[in-house]
Amino acid sequence: MLPLLLLAFQSISFSTLGAGIAFGLAALGAGIAIGGAGAAATAAVAEHPERPEVRSFSLIMVALGEAVAIYGIVIAILILSHT
């Protein structure tokens, strides 16, 4: 099984594969985080529209979820720069 996998990946290096997996999983995690935080933020702002601190706190929580994807891009770039 392993020699068959090695033959399939002859044209790409394992660092390229690792960078793709790192970014893909980071984007998946960011999507899940933004989905949950965005839904909760929308509900909180709809429940308390008169409080501006709820809106800003919700925006910060969504931005923290987005940071996961940025970390994934940075890790992928670092992996690709060492090849």
C-alpha cells in the first residue's frame, strides 16, 4: 500500500502536500469557528440592539475565528519556504 502511495506522489513533494493539508485544515477550522461565532453574534445583536459593546465584542469573536485561517496560511508559507 505504501509503495503505491509513494508512486502516486512522485510528482509533488511531501512538503507541498503538508502545506496543502495544513492550510486546508486551518480553513476548515476557521469556517467552523466563524459559523458558530457568527450565528451567536447575530443572535446577540438581535437580542440587544441598543448595546454597542455587544456588537463590538461579537466582531472581535468572529475576527478571532478568522485568525485561524491566517495562521494556516503562515504555516503553509513557512513549510513551502523550507523546500
